[in-house]
Amino acid sequence: MTNTNKPVIHRAERSLTFMIAAVIGLSVLCMIVGFVSQIAKITLPTAVYDFVIVLPLIGLPIGILLIAALVITYATRRSREARSVR
């Protein structure tokens, strides 16, 4: 039988991936809600409208930082694996 090396996804990488998807997905959803409410002339309550407008301003930069953390985590793990093979 052939030995196939399946890539192992560690807990930290999986957690970061889901956090990235949640933060960026929620930010994009809020942007869509804001666009649709403006186009359809729907008046949202003030607290909801503030949340919809401010969340992408905070969520998207956090998503970018999480992506950078994922890349650093992945690169660190790969370099450790490469060193251990030698």
C-alpha cells in the first residue's frame, strides 16, 4: 500500500479559519444590509443602523489581522516540520 501524507490541520489553524469566516462574513452581511436599506429607503432603528454601519469598520481590519495571524501560524508550523525532516 502507498503511504499518502495527508496535511494535518491543527486546532489553532482551524480556530483562526472559523474566526476569519465569522468576522468577515458578518461584516459583509452588515454591508449588504446597509446597502439594501439605503436603496429600498427602509428606516432602521438608530441602534441597529449604528451597528450595521460601524461593524464593518471594525470587523474587516480585525479579519485582516486574523488572516495575517493564520499565515504566520501556518508558516511557523511548516518551517518546524521542514526542520524536523532533516
